[in-house]
Amino acid sequence: MSTRCFIGLKENDIVEFIYCHHDGYIKNGVGEKLVTEFNSVEKIKKLLSQGNRSSLDETEAYGGSEEKSLFYPESTYLKCGFNSDTEYIYLFKDGEWLYSDVCSWHGKRASALIPVKSKL
């Protein structure tokens, strides 16, 4: 089963983000990989430039298409995440990875972003 997520980078009041279809959970998933492997703006930009992903472990774009990232103000990015069918949204902001569990069937729909490191 898929654990979908958005992965975003905030710069100059705009969030660039992509969709990742698999492994969006925090521990042993996208959250942990973002903290350990994508811990600089340069590395994050390289990831985002590759477009939507099936998973962070695969080099192929999700669905075989090379859809590139989207750009929105932070408030719009958060609304997209809170109103989508993704389970998690991740945002690199002010030098750290933040997340929100936005899945309604997890029994909650968080509206605040908290540090990923607090759950590792």
C-alpha cells in the first residue's frame, strides 16, 4: 500500500514541491531519508528537479512521466496537503525538515508543522 507525501522547499516565500507515492512515513521512510540524505538546499533542489517520484529509492519518475515540481506560496502548499489524499507533507524551512500528518484515517488531521527530528 502507498504512503503518499508531498516534499517541499521554502525559499523567498515560495514553496517548490513534488509528490512521492511510496514510503512517505517518518521512521525508515521519506521523513528519515530527508533528514539524513537531503539535508542541504543544494541536495533538496536536485531532488525536486527530478520531479514527482514513485519513491526516494527509485530513479524513475512517478507514473513514468517527468512532471516537474510545482511552485506555490506556503499557505497554498499547506492547503494542498491538508486537502489532498496524501498522508504526510514535508517542508524544508529555516534550515530544518518539518512535517504534518494530514491523513484523516490516521485519526487526526494535523494543521501545524513540527520538526521531523522530534519523531525519529
